[in-house]
Amino acid sequence: MSNVIPLAPRLKQGRSPAVEVEERAALAAELIELIDRVRDLTEHVAGLPGSPLQIQQTAQQLLDAGTALERAVDSLTEGGEWIPF
């Protein structure tokens, strides 16, 4: 199974810059919310009873997911330098 999603080039003809700014800002906001949620889940997992190894692996996988989301936001905002206005 592959985690690669083939992307077809999107036609951006006729789209106003304001629409693109709104879409990018909305996506960034949703990703940031997901990052916060993953952090909350990681804290929750750390307090669960069970095998320490299993808990550690689960927490690490959640931390890895959070890092991937942070990288997505970084890419979307062009290294945090993107300012839509």
C-alpha cells in the first residue's frame, strides 16, 4: 500500500486571488486544529494503563503524525512566511 496520492494539475483559471487566499487560510486553520487534537490525544494515551511499550509506540506514532501535520502547514505557508494580505 502506498501513501502517495497522485495529484492532477488544477486549473486555476478564473479564480480570484481572494478565493485562493481564503482556501489556503481555511486549510491551514484546519491543519492547526488537527495538530492541537493530536497533541491532546498523545497526552491522553500517555495516561492509559497497559503495556509501557505499546503506550510508548502509540504516543510516538501520534507525535510523528503531529510532525507530519506541522510540515504540511509549513509547506502550505511557504515556511511560515506566507502572508495573505
